[in-house]
Amino acid sequence: MGALLIAVLALCGVGVILPLTIEERRIPEIVAWLGSIASIVLLWFSAAALFAGAPFHATLWSIPSLATLTLSLDRLSALFLFISGLVLLPGSIFAGGNLRRYIGRYGLSTFSVPYFALFATIVLIPLSADAVSFLMLWELMSILIYLLVNYEDEADEHTRSGYLMLAVGEAGTLLIALGFIVLANNGSLEFIAMKASGATLGEDARWAVFLLAFFGFGVKAGLIPVNFWLPQAYTSAPAAFVPIFAGATLNLGLYGIVRLNGDLLPVSLVGSGLVALIIGSVTALLGILYATTQSDLKTLLAHSSIENAGIITAALGAGFVFIASGHPPIAAIAFAAAFYHMANHSIYKALLFFATGAVDSNVGTRNIDQLGALIKVMPFTALFFLVGALSIAALPPFNGFVSEWLTLQTMLQSAALASSGVKIVFALCGAILALTAALAVTCFVKAFAMSFLGMARSDEATQARSAQKSATAPMAFMAVLCFLLGVTPTYVIPVLDGAIAPIAEQARAADALVPPFFSGNVYHRELPPAFVADFHALGAEVGQTVIPGRGLVVLHRGGTANPVVFAMSTAYMAVVLALMLLAAYVVFRLIVARRRVVLRRTVWDGGIRSLLPEMTYTGTGFSNPVRVIFEAVFRPTTVEDSRETVGKHFRAAIRRTRGENHVLDRLVLNPIADGALWVSNGFARMHHGFLNAYVLYGLGALLVALLIARFS
Amino acid sequence: MPAELRELVQEAQARWTSRVGLSLDGADGTACQMECEPSELPEICNWLFSDRHYSFGGLVVEQRTRWELRYAFYGSEASWVHVVTYLSDAGDRFPSISGLVHAADWHEREAEDLFGLVFEGHPRLGDFVLHNDVWQDGVTPMRKTFDGRKPVTHRAPDLNWKPRRIVEETGAFAMPVGPVHSTATAPVYFQLETVGEDVIRAQPRLFYAYRGLEKIAEGRRADDVLLIAERISGTSAFAHSLALCQGVERLCHVEVPQRAASLRVFLAELERLRHHVAAIAGVCESTGLAVAAAHAAILEEDLLRISGSLTGHRYLFGLNAFGGLSTDFDDAACGRGAAAVAQVAEKLTVLQGMLSASSSFLDRLEEVGIVSFANARDFGLVGPIARASGLSRDLRKAQPYCGYDAIKFEVPQESEGDGYARLRLLFREAEQSARIVSAITRDLPAGRFRIPETDLRQGAALGWVEAPGGAALHWIRLGEEGRVERYRIITPSFANWHGFRLAAESFAFQDFPIILATFALSVHENDR
Amino acid sequence: MSQWVIRGLRTGVKSTRYPRVEETAAGTSPGLPVSTALSSDLAQSLVAHCPVDALHPSITGVDVSLRQCIHCFRCVRATNNPMDWKGGYEWATAASDRNEKGTRFGPAFSRSVHILVVDAGDCGACLNEVKQLNNPYYNMHRLGFFLTPTPRHADVLLVVGALTDHMRLPLRKAYDAMPTPKRVVAAGACALSGGIFGQSFMCAGGVGEFLPVDVEVPGNPPPPLAILHGLLVAVGRKPTAGSHHGPGGPAENGSG
């Protein structure tokens, strides 16, 4: 095990050093090869722990009187590492291909050096088992991401969004550090010790740890109100990096929340679970609202990442509530939904970012209003984008459906809870998530249809080239994963169980969701024979006989009065869909096609001379109803509304520009910024405007805090 | 001579001493002709329109030995003012008055398209009657040198031709609607500029049904042109044929027999009632209120059958003749017709009551498609549309004909200018029409229904009626052997289509068909 | 909303029973002139009254070409020797001789039929009569006829109007956009011959020169029942009326 980890780190080390010594045009190959090999080793390493439970533990270096730096791999860490590996493998291949377009414009080693350093950091963060190494790696990750986001540094807005991200990231790190200090409770900063000391904490301290960790990690995870940096940073990040940004580093924020609030100090307060649930739901809704109205594909996907982070957090929050109220089996379902959705999001979001990157480099714009008809020039990209869009819009038989369905089902399990107040919160959050799911369909109908279908709205979109293999191959890989994860939930959930068990008081989602009762007659005694026979008739045990495993039906068992709480099978759904398509095709071939007359005509346009691209819906136009309906949220400000007229009534031009302040900027950031400005007037002299100094302040404050915690 | 006109003439004399030729015209001294140099034109028209609040009736262009442009204005009290200007045939440039009198906008565009006259200062010339994607520049069908009987060879169509767009906003696009759109609608193309949801600019492109009636009338016998007048707009055929008849009768100094005048009022109001009922049915249908739409449609068919069984023709074709009517009607038959009309009116009142109690229906109409009074005046809107915005202009009152001055009736008026105001106005006018119908049949004067033979003279005259849609003006110039030299048709739909965008813009897509229905515009009447 | 239901029920059934039973209500049709036996000089003076060459002297008197007749009533009102005038509305003729069975248009139109109406530049009367087909009196839905806004769903193209220059392209595009098999019904004198508008720089003088017209419905405007008859002829559910084409009409050589 150790050898595998060393191999990954060594490959990353080579990746950092080698590009500095070779010529520029070889760097893309290095990134692709080294990155994918390192990813494969990483997948091997994490799979060994995830599937086989091979443990790993290493003590690195003992800092006297502070902490012993240790690395440790449990199944929770392994899950995150495995997902990271799934993203990094195609991500590195895509990055290699995508980097070629920078040759001559930007130094490629300024990408590859932080890229591989970040690779190593992503591997090490889930492994670190003490607060000191964790925080140092966390800090390192922030800086490396900043370097990568600001890679195309000729554009000022990239630098600006990088700074914003760094500043918010530092604030988050500070919160996390404080959380660790409270949790350590004057004890050791190793996680094992913290887990022990946490058990003795009082309610106030538990609240403090929860809130500090939740919002501290929420910065990276993209939760409100600390996610305002995210859309800008994602938009600025180069196409080669942004899939990893969304697919791997966002998960680390969630990892932090799970590690602290699930593992080290399991949530015992219903209230803190509700905070997570509410924040998650609202994050999801705001995320999808803003996503729907974007016209830049990349920004749209960034807001959609916020939405998905919100859904995951809501599911986690629901899990916390069930744990705190003593329902570990239902909590296990919630955590399964959360982790499932996290894995799905990493995969389809990376896929969509690959496709967007390919569109950007081959068309030259990501503005949906200027795209259209790309399916004609980029058929494979269109196909894979469609798979990604169907997945993220939670349509079967793709993966997003399974996890969103589980999440919504979890919301309905609030009947098990005692407090009616909590039930109401669950009902409201469930409604919000359902609305989110509906809007997600609108959003991705827009993203796909307005970009790939219809008429090309610009010359660039007509003349685009087909995407390179280095882009389509990673997309294909991810698209296959989207489908596989969509139809095999009964195989995925037991794997997730390893990560769920420690945080759900050893309850197993697989027991609750995919019971092996269709074979071996083990559980038949618990269920009415007629019922089981029905399911046998439907073929629920097929999985057992055809392929090794647990059947293909996800089924939540209830009591004898209500044996099935919910059940579904995406695998059968996929089969039925395929059969229906096939049947339709056969019917068409056999019956209709025999006497058909094929007339090829252009789109019916009402009889005008010719239908021009400017006469078709734009992306902005498509989503404008959402903007109008949710005007209370968007609160558009009119920047310009002018009418140029000749005489009194002849209009020469109607010009309108609408501006928008993000609801968080309006309600949170701007008041804080105004207050801070007011306060800082007093401290104006202390400030001399160098960013480095501010970073130093942050680190200084961190060190001071740690020392105080150690010696007080 | 009305006091209003006398005062107007005095002021004009004082202002443009010796520069404007003033002459009084017409047997009754109710029309005044002001002749001026083209350069004076905008000022005089603006004075009449903006200061004196005269309505702009229309522009009549005639190519005689020289260009003759006649701007017809009418006041609220029996008075017509024609501002006339001349230009030698060699030149073809006039100052535009549209900047000051916006109601003249489309008249100038039409004249530019069809006569090739240039109105200097008009910002939007071209692509109006003749569509620019195939018609080449320089084809001027209304000029005397153009042979209207032969087809025209077009240039190769410009496939990339598109109407002008003026909305500059991120994501703006032009939604094309038509010319073949919806079920059984007249051909018109709308270019709705939008960024989704709200219509920012609604520009209709008309004249798909342009049949060149003014041109094909030239050289024909006057009574054949009467058949053309009936077919300007089949749904207000009687009004238009009446306008032409009155023009010719005015020219030839024919006094129509009392009985004919009364029967003409009877038929004109029957037609107005049918037109309004059809419009009401259209409004109900546009809001998806199927039962109400069906009821209104039943009433429309009832009225068509009343017309059909009384006159032989459901749309009142072939009835008007110079000097009266082409046939007489039995008094008893008229009485039966009026009784049937009264029944229809009764059911209409019930329908109105039910509609005004249907809140979901009213929600679609109230405060939707608003035309302000000022806009209605500036755009020279006419008929029910103008009256719903508080602009009370009705030629039956302002310039009475057919003995309307002796008939007691109201001209309803609303002030909100929204869709519901227009609907209420349709109901109220329909009620008035039904009343006139039954009042007039109660004591139809006896006597002849027609002057046997009308002696057609040479010369020109204006005939006017308040058609169901509003003011219709027909300028007829007869030459030798009773052949038509110039026939200018100014229709209410032409004026109201011009202002339609005022109502349609800045409302949502789903309101668009409703606003269109409340306008009850006729494409055929506009296109001619 | 219940008030509308009650109102609807209280109104009762208004629909005509045509085509099973002849419709006899007054005012449903203006009627048409029919060939009249007259002496030859009376015939000459009568023919002169017609503004659109719908009347032609024949050996026995005066023949009528209904494709031209515009219901001006001059041949009945302006003379002492009027033409014979006949009511009714079953005027539609199948002009096409592509189908040797004469009335049958094949099984493709035996079920519900969707109709695209194109106004190719009429005066609005024909179009209004087409609209009346949807009112409760005629209620074309009961016969399986539906108006559709898109040619993609249309089986029958119903054209009214004199075919103006500007409508040639939309009409052609609509016809081309229809799936096959399809039928074209031209309704109204203007669509058949140009009517009073004739042939000019803007009007083509009928759509027959431009599209293959299958069924012709004379009248100016043809009343709703005549249009309904035209549709029934077009789908083979009613026999075609006798030929209305006077001398020079395209169907001179054989059909009808």
C-alpha cells in the first residue's frame, strides 16, 4: 500500500520537475501521460482500501508538543480519493490536449508545476490524520488553486477572481483552524485524539465546532453565504483545470464537513443537522436559479456546481438530523444519497466541463447566444454533452437520477421523526429540492438545445472544427461512467457503505436499500411470500443469477404493514426504454416505412423569405421566463434603458442593458464590505496594500492561534 | 358655414397672409381648401393638427399635369380642411410632415413606395407596400406611366433580406410570426423583438394582401369600381361602397332619396353590429373562453343570416348603387330583420353581463395593451380603438351623412385605453347600432329607393363614412365617360395598424393575440 | 365558471344536419345564377351587364361560368329579363382529372382531415366564411375536419383570395411543406379566376395557374356550406357538382 502512495507522489514529483527541463511543446504529453499514470495508481491505491478494506497508516514526523504528522487511509478517505482518481484520469488527458492551444502564449510549465503539486495535495488531504498537516495541505491547496485559476493572467478579471477566491479561502481556513482548536479541547491535534476529546464537549462547544467547520469548509464546497467567489473563479480557471476544480477540489470541502462533523465529532444536535439541510437546500435553489439565467456555458456550469453542492449538503444535513434523532438506518440512506450524488456530480460535471472546454477552443466562444447547431460540426461533443446534461438534469437511466431520487426519498422519510417542526423543515426543503430538480431540467435543456441544436447564431459556430480525440476520449469515458453509475445503484451502494458505516453508527445503506432477500431465502421470513413472489415474477433476482451481485432493484424495506417504502430499478428502466425505442423503430420500419414518402423540407417558417438565425430563440430568451418569475431573487437593475427616436415617435434604437447583483452580494457581501470599509478607515495606516502581507497576516494569525491553543 | 371653420380661416389668413390660397368648397360651405407652397406644408399641417386639434384624415396624391398632394383634415364640427400643394412633374421631392404630424407617417411611406415621391426628412422610407426582398427600386406602380394590367418581373430574391431591427439588448432576437400563422387568419407578418417573455417591439409587416385596388380601379367604369369598393374589405363592404357612392353623389350633385338614405343607415348599422359581434367573438376566442366565443359566433352567424335572408347576400354585396340602392326591401321584411336584430342585441347584453362577471377573462384584458390618449391622437387612431382611449371621433357626428344628424344615438367613449375598454366599447357601440336599426325600421320613409340614372360628371370629390372600424375616406376623380382617373382609399385599419404597436409593446407574448383581437384590425382593409 | 356550462346547455344544439339532411335555413346562401333560356338579343344585353365575363351567350340563351361570378346581382336586378337564380350550396367541383374515379380521393382522406387555410389575398369575406365553419351552426369538427396552423399537419390546403404577388412565396412554401398525399381546395371566385380583381400587376388571376387545384368552390364569398361541400368533395365523401366552367374553363375537356 505504501509503495502505491509513494508511486503516486513520485509521479507527481516528476511532473513538477520534468516540465522545467524539457521544451515547451512536449509538456502537454507529459501532463497527459504522467497525470493518467498517476491517476491509475491512485485509483488502484484507493480501490484497494475502498473495495478490499486494505488499511494504511503512516507516522511521518513528530513535532514536539504540537502534533505528530500522520497519514491514514480509511474507507471514507478512500472514497474521496477514488472519486478524485476518476476525475484526474480523464482530466489529465483532457488537460494535456487542451494545453496545446497555449503554446506560444503562456508558459506551459506555469500550468504543469502547480497542476502536479495540486495533484499530490488532493491525494494527501484525505490522508492526513492530524490538524497540523491537514491545515498546511489545505493552505497549500488554496495557493495552488489560485495559481491555476490565474493561469491566463493577461486578463485582469482572472487575477481579480483569483484574489477574491484566495481571500475567502483564507477566511475559511481560519474558521477551520478555530474549529480544530475548539475540538482539540487542549488535547492533541491528532484526529484520533480529537475524536476522543470531542466526546466530552458541551453543547455550546459542539455548536461552535459544527458552525466553524461547516462554514469553513463550506467555502471550498460552495455553500451559501460563502460561495460568491466560486462562479468567477470557475469562469476564470483554464479549461484544462476547471474539470478538476469542480470534480475533485469541491469534494474536499465536503470531505472536511463529513470528516469533522460526521467522524471526529458526530453531530448530536438536530439543530445543526437542520442548519446543514436548510443551507444546502437554499444553496441548491439559488445555484440553479443563477445557473439557468447564465449565457456563458462555463459560468452556467459553475452555478450548477453550487446547486449540486447544495443538494449533497442537504442530503448530508438530513443524515445528520436522522443520526441525531436516533435513526441510523435512514441516516445511512441519506449519506448514501449524498456520497452517490457527490460521485455523480464529479463525473458529469467534469464531462460537461470537458465538452465546454472543447466548444470554447474549437468555436472560440462559450456564449450560448452565439452558439447553436454545433451538433452538425461537433457531433461527438454534442452526444456526450447530452449524456452529461441528461445526467445532471436527473433523468433516467443516467446517474443523476439515482442520487437525486434517493435524496428526495430521504426527505420523505421525515415521517420517522418526532418533532413536527423538523418535519415542516423537511417538507419545505424537500419542496425546494424538487423545484431545484425541475429548474435543472430547464437549465440543461437550455444549455444543450441552445448550444447544439437550432441554427448557428454566429459565423464561428458554423465554422467550428470537430473536437480532438484528447477531448472526446475523456468525455466518452465519463459518459460511460454516467450510464454505468445510473444503472447499477445496487452495486454502487454497498461500496459506499464502507464510507458510510463509520459516520452512521455502523448502519449500512445496503441493508436498508439493496437487501439480498431475493436470493438465498434469508429474508423471506420477514416479508409476505406473495409479495416476494411478485418481485420474483418481475425479475428482481436477475442480478443474482445473471451477473454476480444483489439484484437490480433498489428497495427500501418498511415494516410488515408497509413492506416497501420505495423501490425502483434504473436497470429495468433502461431495458424498458431500450425496448420501447427498439419497438418504435421496428414498427416504423415494418409498417410505416413501407409506404412512406420522404420529403425533405426546411423548417416551416410561416412562409417568410428565409428563416435567419437571429429569428430563433437565444439562450437568454429561453431562460428569460425564469428571470421574470423569480424577479424577487434576481432583482435586476436597469443599467441602461434608452430609446433613440427621430422626431417624437420614430424609433431608431431601443437599448437596454440589465445589470444584476447576486442576491448574496446584495444581502451579505455588500453590507459586510461596507461595514469593513467603515472599520478599516480606522486601521487605514496599518495597510499598505500588498497581498503577500495579508497572506502573511493570515498565516501569522493561524500560528498565534495554534500556539495559544497549545499553551493556554 | 360653421363658426369653427370661419375662425380657422381668419387665423390662417392672418398667419400666412398672401402665402396661402384659401378657397371655400362644397355646396354647404363646410370644406375649406388651403393651397400652399411645399415649404409651408409642415408648418400649416402642424398648426392644424397640433394647435387646432384637427384630425388627420389622409393624404391623397394625384399625378395630373403636375403632382398634387392633398392632406385632408377634419374638425369636430362639420368642417373639412384640405391642405393642397403642387409640384411640377419634373421634381419629386416634398418635405415630410410626419415628424410633426405622426399620423401621416404611413401615408407618406405608401406614397413613396407607390409613386416614387421622396419625402425629405422622413426617416423610414422603403419596404412598405412593395416588399423589398423582391421589388426592385424604381418600380412605381401608381404612376400613370406604369401599366397595371401586366405582371411585373422581379429581381432575384434576396435570401438574406430581413426587416430592420432596433432592439439592442443582450440575447435579443426577432421572433417571426406569419405571414401564414394561426388558423384561418389574414396574411400579416409580425416581427416581435424580444429577449423572451416580453415583446419589446412589435412591428407588423403588412401588404401581403395588397391587390393594388387603387391602380386597377383607374380607367374602369365608376360602377365597376363600386364592385371593387365592396371588396376592399368584405366584412365592411357596405361601408366602403357607401363611401364611394357618397363621393360620386357629392361630385355629381345627386340628392339621394329619403328612403334610400334610411335604408343605407339600416344596412350600415347592421354591418357595424355584425363587425363588432365578430370582434367580440375574436376577443373571447383569444382568451380561450370557448363557450363565450361560441355564443358570440352564433350571434355573428345569426346576423349573417339576417343579412342574407333580407338582402340576398350575407355580406351586403351588390346593394349600394349611385343614387341609392340597387334594390328595394319590403318594409315588413325590414321589420322582421330588425326584430331578429333586437333578439341578437338582447343575447349580446346577456353575454356582456356574463363576461363582466368572469374574473379570469377580465384578468387577461384589464390593463393590457394600453393606448394612451396622447398616443392615440398623435398616431391619428380612429374608430372604436380611438374612442376607447378617450379620443371621441365619429364621422357620423362630426361630418354627418345619410341623415345621421337626424338620428338619435350616442357615441360611446371610454378612457382607459386598455383591452377591456375596447371590449366594453364594442359592446356599447353594438347596442347603439341595434337601437338605430330598430328605430329606423319603425318609420321607414316611403318613396323611391334610387335616383334612376346618375349623370356622371368629371371632377373629384371626397366621400366618407364611419366604417365599423372607424373613419373611411374615399377620394374619387372621374374623367371622361364616367371612367375613374384616381381612386384613393383611406381606411380605418390603415390608421389603426399604424398604432397597433403602441398597445402590443412591453406586454408579454401571451397577451399579444389578445391585444390583437381587441384591436379587431382588418388586414384586407389595410392592404387594399 | 358554472354559469358558462349552464348557458351552453340552455342554448341547445344549433348544428346543421348537413350533409345527412339538407340545410334549409334562410340566409345561409346567396344562391347563384343558372343558365337561362333567352332570345339571342336579350341574351346579348344581359351579357353586357356582367362585369366579370361570367355570362356567355349560348344557342339557347345565356350560360354562366360560375368560376367568374361575383354575386353582383346585376343580371337579376338591373334588367327586365333577369337570369334565373337558384339557391343551394352544393357547388364544388373536382377540377382535377388525375383521379379517374371522379369523386373518390382514396382512403388517405377517409378519417379526420386537417386543413391549412391560406389567405392568398382576398377581401376578408371568404376568410370570414371559412371561420364560420367553426361556429356551432356548422361545427366542422363533427365531420372530422380540423383547422391547423401548420402545413406539417395539413392534409388539405384551403386557399382563398386572388393570389397576390406577395403571397406567392408563402403559398408555395405552405404547399411544399405539406406531407403527401394532399389536396388543394380553392374557394371563392377570386381564388378561381381572380374575380373582380382579375389579372394585374399584383394579382395572378386565381391560384390554378400556380398550384394544382383539386376542388373548386365558386361564390363570392362561397357560404360556409359551400366550402363544407368543397371539403367533403375533396375527401371523397360527396359527389362533385356539375361542371361550372363556362367556355374556356380548364375542365372543358371532360371532367364533371
